[in-house]
Amino acid sequence: MSLRAPITATAMALIAVLASVPALADPPPIDPAMTRTGTISIETVGPRHERFAVASAAMRRVITVDVLRGSGSGPRPLLYLLDGVDGEAVSGWLTKGRAAEFFADKPVDVVLTSGGTGSMYSDWMRRDATLGLNRWETFLTDELPPIIESYLKTDGRRAIAGVSMGAQAAMMLAQRYPGWFRAVAGMSGCYSTADDLGRAVTTITVASRGGNVDNLWGPPGSPEWRAHDSLLGATQLRGTTIYLSAASGLPTDADLVAVSHSSDLVEALKTAGGGLALEAGARSCTERFATRLAELDIPATVDYAPTGMHTWPDFEAQLPRAWRVLAPALGLPDPH
């Protein structure tokens, strides 16, 4: 396949929106003495909702991890659900995406990490002056699973899903650890890193939060950029249940109502315009990845919504559609 994808007007709009977001003020602090991984504390947030403070030896800091316990008696399968580029103190899936409400009656345990701002949920080659020390791949595949899966007494079946930056990361991890996850869902994401468009989107994603992309996988075009490209590594996904979704960028009725109810209409309209451009870019990225999977005769469920922007109300709407694909792959009753 060609490694040169044209950077379309839509992609340029996507890049402009990302570039306009303020960067972090300070990097996450690290503790050089934190050389062992383990649970520091567990807080009860609500019924079937616990918040873990996990010491990460790889990142030399404490990572907040929310756990939603599934319905029924265990053991249950596990879903790792990744946040987008903001990586706030509590996952946006909980504060904006209503994941706790959606999974309240589902027989699956859900794990949500916090604080991965602009990190691509990857292992960086070097510590970054703004984004700090990021070894998220190690955390998500080596450090966290033994802690959480032992505590929850899961049944060994795993899936991973994410939105936006988290969608790209979920697909990367499924590709780089074939067979570890039974299923993967990417919602409103981009999945290339080695071609022109993939390098541009990845670079601006990191830079939008103040990071230096050379600290990620080395200068763009270096071998690690190819190693993280899910279009190039798509054959590693054979046998994994795959779900992809993206909307058109056109606002839904709910989007328009939300804008009209905003206390700052001008700012709301600016946000809506950004959401349109970002989702249109994600749609283009998803179409390219779906085409690549079809070329390789790798099955995937692809869902293109006729309306919807790159906003949490629209991500929330994508979640039930993703779950209809993930649940059977985890051995759970078909939720259709």
C-alpha cells in the first residue's frame, strides 16, 4: 500500500482545530523513588464504582484508574476504555460520556485510566518537557492488568475501546499485542502514523498539548512510527473482532439544542465548528482504515452515522453501537 496519503482540506481543518487548543502549563510530576508498581489506595466512589491510585514504576507517578464493576456475579470479562486527547483528572467517559450509566446493567467490568494528556497512550522514547514521562503502553499491558484483573477476578476475556486519540491507541495496542484483546473498538479516530496524513495528525495531536513529537517515537519517519501504524500492521488484527465508527461532522438536533442553550453562544459556535472539522477528519481516517481491512479480507463492523460531531454527546451515542459488537466477542449475550 502507498505510504503517501493526501492531506485534504478537511484534514487541514482538523489540524488547525487541534493546534488552537491551549497546551498544559506544567508536566505531571515524577517521583524518582517510585520504583515499584502497586495499588496505593482504593476509594469507593459509588455503587459498583471504585477509584484506584496506582503507582507506576514505568512512569514514576501515580495514575488514577476508575473501575466500574459489572452486573451479576463474577467472574466477568473486562473492557479497557480509553479517553481522548485531554486526559483529564477523571476520564471524560465518566464526566461527559455517561459510561457509568450505560454500563450499570452490563455484565462486564470496565477500566478507565486518567491523565494521558496528548500521550497517544504510548511509550515515549524520551521524557517531554511539557507532557512529562509517558510509558502508557507498558502501563496498560504490563503494569495495570495484573493488579486490576487479579482484584476483580476476571474471566480472562478482554476488549479495548477508545475515542479520538484513545481510538487510535486502542487499535495500536490490539495490533501490537495480537490475541491479547478479543475485540477492539475505535470511535472517531485516525489509525495511520507513517504516511503524510498520519504523521501530520499525530504531530499536531501531541503539539496541541505542548508536546514535542520527536520525543514520542523519534523524528517522524523513524522506524517506531511505522511500528505504530495500524494500516501497516493491520494483518496483526486478523482474528480480532473490530468495530469502527465515525460521524459526518454535521450537527445532530441535540448538538444544535446544546449550542442554543449555551451561556456563551459565540464560544459554543466556535466549539461546534471545531467538532465538525475534527469529526470530518476522523471520518476520512476511518474510511481509509476500513478500506485497508477490506483489502486484506479482515472482517470489521463499520458504522458511519449521517450526523454527529466530535463532541461527547455524539461519542456517547456511539458507545451502544460499539457495545453491540464487543459484547458477543466477550462471550456475553448479544445486546441487539
